[in-house]
Amino acid sequence: MADAIDIPAWIALFFGLYALSAAIGELRMPGGWRRCSPISNAISACAFSAGSSASP
């Protein structure tokens, strides 16, 4: 079993790999996250907190 100190490191590693995969996917096909969440783009507060622009 892994030591207790190693568990957050593994979580951070897999979260980083997921973020890298999402970034590569967004570079390959731009606008994927905007198509994925039409409700958050319609509400300007959600779009601001998500970091995307509110205009379509």
C-alpha cells in the first residue's frame, strides 16, 4: 500500500494528466467546451466563473 504522503501526489498527477488531455483536445478541435455546456454560456455569471466568454 502507498504511504499517506504519496496519495495526494498521485491525485495531482492524474488531475494534471486529465488537464493536459483536455488542453490537447481543445487545441485539436476548438470550441468543444463551449458546445458541451450551452447553459453556462447563456448565463453570464456562469460563463465568467468558468472562464469563457459570454458571447456565442
